[in-house]
Amino acid sequence: MVNEGLKFSLTLILGEGTCQMEKIVHEMNKELKDRIFPFWSKLKDEENGGFYGYVDYDLNIDNKALKGSILNSRILWFFSAFYCLDKEKKALELAHHAYKFLRDNILDKENKGLYWMVDYKGEPVDTRKHTYSQAFGIYGLAQYYKATGNEEALNIAIDLFNTIERNCRDENGYLEEFDRNWNLKENYELSEHGVISSRTMNTHLHILEAYTLLYDVWKNSNLKKSIIYLLNLFKDKIYSEDGKYLKVFFDDNWNTTIDIKSYGHDIEASWLLDKAVDVLCDEEIKNTTKKYTMEIAENILNNVYSPDGMVNETVEGRTDLSRVWWVQAESVVGFFNAYQKTNDVRFIEASKNIWEYIKRYAIDKRDGGEWYWKVDENGKPFEMPIVEPWKCPYHNGRMCIEIIERVKNSEV
């Protein structure tokens, strides 16, 4: 139950009584049910399994596009999480459909792990194994288990956890990209700006996220140790105590390979790290982690946030001013999380204002649309795909679900 001070300050900032918060929850429920859920539902591939992997800017579906493991795992997570929230029968049916495709077509039953990419019929076309993909497989499967109690799905998730720990971890942390037989390769898929990096903050963050959800349903001591190990890596290797941000790309020995400040990842990590320590019930690591995640959120609020949308990143001193869909979504949750920790009304105002910005510019209001990939500083959309291997219902769907659940659980 939320404390009385939090109730009182929410009442002050959100308007008379709790009407304004109820309005936002109503809007997010509507966004889930009337736009995000219907859009992704119509991408179900009845003939070949899974979901269509590409929708262009003009909303044309390519029913022969490749199907990525990350996209399918995130779709599995979304429909499972939506069912847990709303008990929508169709969501459960779609989660079953996504699960079957992952199990039967994306899972390498001979060498373990998930392929990077299959064709539209479900045949492997890119058999690389990426740690990031395995993590999202765990994430989707753990949520599906929460929705269904399917023991087979939980066992696959556990096997993926053991596969990561056996093949993707060395004495310094987690590695990135491998061939089908788990021989190490250059990290092509999660490197950027022409620099190949051996370790990334992004992969470590989403391993942690996946392990957190898995631990919620499988209280295993080795899994707990791995979560603590990851949290220590964030504190000791990834977090910049001087700059109050997370470094992004590294070599084998955790030296940064390029100077990047990724604002979306910072605000996303500020609440995902908090969620990880919350499941552990370890007060010492919780206090240490929540101290620096608060510093990250404060840094973003003071130096990056604008009610006119969150900019993307700064690379070697040059800032990308575009407003990316997932950065906006993560900012809503990250600022709300910071407000719940501090009662500082600046954070709830920032969360509300980014939601207002999303409604004005990020949401694609065309008939049959979802969210634009990104818009420029004036709110004009870039003509980029609405669906492709990285564009998914995970960030915007999760934003709605997180805010709805957080408000409900706060009894505000």
C-alpha cells in the first residue's frame, strides 16, 4: 500500500482527487485495447506460424518477410503480459501461437539456444546465436509461464538460462555473438557507429531483465547469484559515478570503445535495475542500487528531459535530436518509478508530459496504425517501418501495463 504522503502528493499534482490519474490509466487501457493489441493481433500468420515480420511505413504487410527471434519473443511477452493484466481470451490464444512458433521453429534443438532469424515459413536462415536473443527468449517464456502455468515453457526458459551461463559468460562478464555451435564471433548485431564492441550495456541490461522475471517464477539459487553478479557489473563496470549515466560499449576488459550517452537506456535501466533488486529481497544491494539509479533518473530529468519529447542519444559530443518511440515509452515509466521512490512532483510531471507528447506525436493515428518509429524535433514522422525485427509491442505495451499496474498497486 502506498504511504499517506505519496497519496497526498499524488492528489495535489494529479488534480482534484485522483481524477487525472484515473484519466491517464483509462487512456493507457484504451491505447492497449484499441490500438496496440489489435494492430499486433492482425499480424498473426495463420498459414506458416508466428507473426508477419515486416510492415512498411505505409502499413503494407510483407507476408514473406523474415521472422526474427527477438520480435517473436517480445510478441510472446506482450500477449502473455496483456492476458495477465486483462484476462483477454484472444490474447492467450495469440500467446499460445507465439510460443508454438518459438518452440518449433526458432529453438535449436540440436545445439541449444535460439536462432537469430528464420524465414517466413519458419526455416532457419541466420543460425547465429546472440546472448541478447536468448535473454528475450527467457523473458517471453517466463511471462508465458506466468500466464499459463505451462511447465514445458518454464523448462525451455531454464534451459536457455543454463545455455547463457555455460556459453556466453566468461571471467569478466557476458559476451555477445556466436555461431550456431557457440563459437565466439564479432558482435556485429549489437555494435553501432562503426565500432565493434565485445561487451554492451544493452545486452547486460536485458539479461538482467530476463533473469529478474525468471526468478519471479523460479526461485533458484544459481539464478539469484547470476542476478547479483549482473547488478555488481552495473555498479562497478557500467555505471559512471562521475557522469551519472551508463556507459554503453566496451572491449573485453570493460574499457569504453566509443563515447555514447544513451538516454533511453539510462531511464529504462533506472527502473529495470530497481525491479531486479526488488525481487531479491536483499536490503544491502537494494539500497546501493536504488541510490545510483536515482542519480541516473535525476541526471536525465535535469539535463535531458523536455516536455517536447526525449532526445535519443549523444555520440562523441553530437546529439541526435530525433524522438524515438521506445525512448519516450521508457521515460514515462522511468520518471514514474523515480516519483514513487521520492514523492518529488517533478518526476510525475515529467512522466505525464512525455505521455502527452506521445499522444500528440509518437502515436500513428492513421487507420490501422500503431506508433511511428521516430519523429524529428518538430514532430514529423520519419518514413521508417512500423514493424521489423526490432520494432515491436514490447516498449509501448509494457509502458501501458507498468503504469496501469503501478497505479493500481499504489491504491491511488
